[in-house]
Amino acid sequence: MAERRRGWPTAVGEALHSYLAKSGLVRRVAQAQVIPDWPRLVGTQIAAVTAPESVTPDGTLFVRVATSGWMTELQLQGPQIMVAINAGRGAGRIKTIRWLLSR
């Protein structure tokens, strides 16, 4: 990041990036990005019956599933889904997916 000159304003994006880096939140933001990216990462069929809810600091992703049949299927597809959601993701990798049955 280029050093800014005194008296000159800092771009919002630059200030935000600097804050996230200093606070150690870059990894958490990268982990959380899986939630809005979920449909693109898993495809429309799986996205239609699932809803990602949260990511813990240790990298566990919690996902709601519409039916027990789909939950079983997704547990079997877990390794392929993990590869898809972590592809190209340096910081903020997801380590585990916990499937939760919707009520």
C-alpha cells in the first residue's frame, strides 16, 4: 500500500483495507464471503434447497438444508463441495461444513 501524504484524504477502500489488516479481520471477512457466493459455488440445484447461515472463526460453515434426504445427499457430496467452496481461496478457507435440518 502506498504511503499517503499528510493532509491528503484517504480513499474509503484503502482505509477499510488498512483497518481490516490491522485488526486481523481479513481472514474472517474472506470466510464470510462464502455466504453471498454460495449459489455460484454450489450451483442452483443445491442452492435451492440450502441456506448458509454463518461461519465460525475456526472455519466451520453452518448450512440449513430443506429435507433429511437432501442432508444425506449433501453429506455424501461433502468433499466435492469443500473443494468447490475453497477453490482459489487463500485466507479464509472453510474447514468443515455442518448441515442443519430446517424446521
